[in-house]
Amino acid sequence: MATYVEIRECVRARHGRYVKDCWIAHVKDLNGLPVSRSPNRMSPRGNPCPDEVRPMIEDAMRHLGMLP
């Protein structure tokens, strides 16, 4: 499974957009992929992924073999 850094770099290379780790975690959670809970996270999900960024992250995950 690809790391957050690899996903972030793939989105940057393919779409020219910087994405936050919390957005990647949200998309992983929405697609049923395992996500570990950050020890400093206080609320359920304080910063969800914007709708216009989700397809970019999913495209990178498909490119890296995480999604079919």
C-alpha cells in the first residue's frame, strides 16, 4: 500500500494540486481502506476532503494500485 507521501506526490505530479494528509485519510475511509487514528486527533473528522479534490486523490490511488 502506498504511503501518504507517495499519494500526495502523485496528486501533485498528475494534477498540480497539494493535498492534506487528513483529506487522504478521509478518502481512504470513504473507500473502505484501513486508516489508523492519529494520537492527537480530538474530533471525529474535523477537516473532510473537499468534493472537488476527492476525484484527484482517488485517481492517484488507482494509479498506485490501491483502488481498482
